[in-house]
Amino acid sequence: MKKRLKKILAWGAFTLAALVVSGVLLADHLTPPATGAPGHALAVQRDQTALDRELMPLLDRNPGKTGVILIPDGLDAFAARALSARQAGRSLDLQYYIWHDDLTGHLLLHEAWQAAERGVRVRMLLDDINTSGKDTALLAMDQHPNVEIRVYNPFRNRDGLGRLLEMVQRSWSITHRMHNKAWIADGRVAVVGGRNVGMEYFDAAADTNFRDLDLMLFGPAVNQANAIFDTFWNSEAVVPIAALSKRSERRLADVLAGIHEEARSAEARRFLDRVDASPSVRRYAAQELAPFWSDNLRIVSDPPVKRDQDERASWLIEHVMDDLRSARRKALLISPYFVPGDEGVAGLAQLVRRHGVYVGVLTNSLAANDVIAVHSGYSNYRERLLRTGIRLHETRAQVSAGASVFGSSGASLHTKAYVVDDRRGFIGSFNMDPRSIDLNTEMGVLFDEPAIARALRDEYLLLTSPELAWWVYLNADGELRWLDSAASPPQVFATEPDSTVLQRAMARALRWVPIESQL
């Protein structure tokens, strides 16, 4: 029996080693080849579509400038996408890391389908790491003559054990993911920021919702979003979903009918009524929204393939570091996953030490973080950050009943942004962690506009307020403490507030596992 068990274990180890070695040797040759025909953004026209006609008077009054609206509210974020899809008459280009198979995901698929029925060309580009089990719905959409769906860095094996084995075999290349988020309507309007598509991003989840931030842009800068989308759409890392998977016509019809039926359901109506009741949506209907106008912002992205260290000059991290190094008075960072590494700690410490810059960081607490491994990576640097004079705040997992900023009693930070000297900044998908730096492709908006900077500073001050975050500090003995100054009287915690013993034990154990490069 022991001999047989040893033989089984030996064959298992050999198989695993063979998978890994073959993956290393063959590398990207295991990736399905890009077979999609080249495609490009459609040219905008002055008055071809409803969006053209709505925006041109505004753009004429602000020549050369791009209009910007900040969207911190989840319901407003859904409305921005749904309303722009309804107004579109030419094209929808949609690029996402996650598109959940839930109510809001189906509602936006329904909006895209309705647009395609009107003759709008719809291109959807999704990262393939999160499409497991969703091929049928994607293929059902893809069968429309005006819709094409492609996936980034896809699996040959679509589901089950084969997909798991391929993940092991391609472990050296499968970790590279497309984290970009962009919703572009008619090449005129772009919604760019940190939100994926799913209930928790649109204040529709029953348990925990993300606090996030998007920008809606209209004007010349949207051309940059168009160019980024085309670069990814035509890259070697992207494959049409139809080249990877097949389903029967009857099954596709059944799934599509289910999506449309859900869009007409009572649950959908309740959510859409909440969206319609949003003050921002009502101001939009009354044409009372007041955008910022700027000619000093850029929509930027990593390249689609991010594996050549010699080409780092084009990577988003280079823009980010240049911005942060330029701080002379203040740098306020919001990053749900914050793993700065030795280099990041040294860079921020230098700002404090050499230039006297106030550096503040807001990230998730252990109780609010949805990835404990990331929190363990952050906690390796927490005390060093505090000793250098950097101010730390951690988002509370539970907010008071009177606070509606997160949409429900459960809260998790998902905003990714920074502001420098109340003038320059960034809002997008980029976390301050090794994964965003080296593995994921990221996207966002760099701006040099005091009015936008002040609005982002106010968002930082809101999110770091005592009702929403703990202040983390070292006491006189150099020990970590968390201050809840919203309590009466204020309370000080010696362990991670609201966390469980199991969470703390897992976080401590993971600190010793060499996985930081993957966080």
C-alpha cells in the first residue's frame, strides 16, 4: 500500500513538474493565437447621433477642452453607462477586467444588445481570467451581427479541470491580466476609472459595496481612450470569443431570453427606480450638471503586452512615479491594495524627509480587504511607513447607519487615485502594488487641473473621516494602534479592528509566504 502511494505521489509530482517545465519552455506559444480582424474606432461626426447633438453645443462653448464629471456614487456610475448606451447611435466600445453574471451585468448586456438592435456597433473586450462559466452568455451576445466580443490572454480550456491544469502549465504567462476599465459611447463619451461591472460596484449588493471613483469625459481627450481601446483590440494578446468556444443555437437563444427577461423583472425595476431617483440623474435630465473643463488632462494606459522590462518608459508606473516625485507640499494617495515595496517606502520617505511633504495614504483595513494576502503584504511595510512620518488611514468595514456613502452597511474601498499639491493627480485602475506595476495592464486619467484636484482632495478627506476610517499610528512604545475618534469617548485598538482571530492568523501566516510579486 505504501509502495503504491509513493508511486502515485511520484507520478503526480512528475506530471506537475512536466506541466510547469513545458510552460516555461513554450511560454506564450501555449496561448491561443490572435485571429481577430483589425478594427478601429468609428469617426465622430458633428450631428450624426443623439450624443453628438447633445454634446456639440457644450464643446463649442469650451473649444479645445474636455468636460469632466467625477462619479463617486455607484448608482450614478450605472446611470452613466446605461444612459450613454441608450443615447449612442454609432458605437459602444467596452473594456473590462470583470463583468459579473448578475443583475447589473445582465442589465448592461441588455443595454448593449438594444443598442446593437438600433444599428450601433458594439465591441466588448474582457479579461479572460474572470470569464469561466460565462461563455454561453458572451457567445449569445456575440451572435448578433453588430456585436463582437474578444478576450484578453485567454485560456484554451474554457472550464473545469482542463482550465485548472492550463493555469498551472501557463503559470508564467497567465498572471498577466488586463485590469483596464473603459466604457466609450460613440467615440464621444468615455467613462474611465476603477469600477468593474457588477452589483457591488453599483450599490446594488445586499452585503458589501465598493466605494469607487469614475470619471465621465467628453471632448478631445476621449480620442485617447479610442486609441487605447484599438491598441488592445488589435493586439496579439486578444482573441475573439467565437474562436475559443461553441454552443448550440438553442442554448444561446435560451440564455439570451433569460437576460432580456431579467431586465424586465421586478428586481430590475426596483434597482432602476433607485437609479432614476438619484439626484445626479435628475440633474442630468434637467440639464443642470456642471462639469469641470480642462485642456490639461490625458487618458493613459499600459501597453497591451507588458513583459519587456526594456520598454518600461511606456508603462503607467513611470508617469505615476514622476508625478509623485514632483510633490513639494502634499501627496494624498487612495489605494485599496497598497503594497509599496522597499522602493516605494523609500520614495515616499524621501518626500517627507527631504522636502517636508505631507504624505497621506488611505487603504483597506484587514476587515474591509477582500484579499487577505494583499493585506499581509501591506502589513509588512506599515510600521516602516509610519516611522518615516507617513500618515495612514484604513477604511472601516462597517459604517454607521446614518452614513450612506457606501450604499450599505458593508464597505470596502476600491477607489484608486492620488492628488499632488492640490493641483495634479490621477484617477483610474492602478493600485500601488507589484501586480499593477509589473503584471497587469492599467489605465486612468492624469490631470493637472486645480478644480479637479480640489474635488479629489475632498473625496480623500471624506474617505479618511473618522466615521469611515481608522487613523493608524505608533504609540510611545512604537506599537501599532488604531484610533476610532468617531466613538464617544474615542477608542484605541491594539489589534486590527473588526477583524476575526482567523483573519488575523491568516494575515500573519501569509506574511512569510514569498508571494509579494503576485500581489
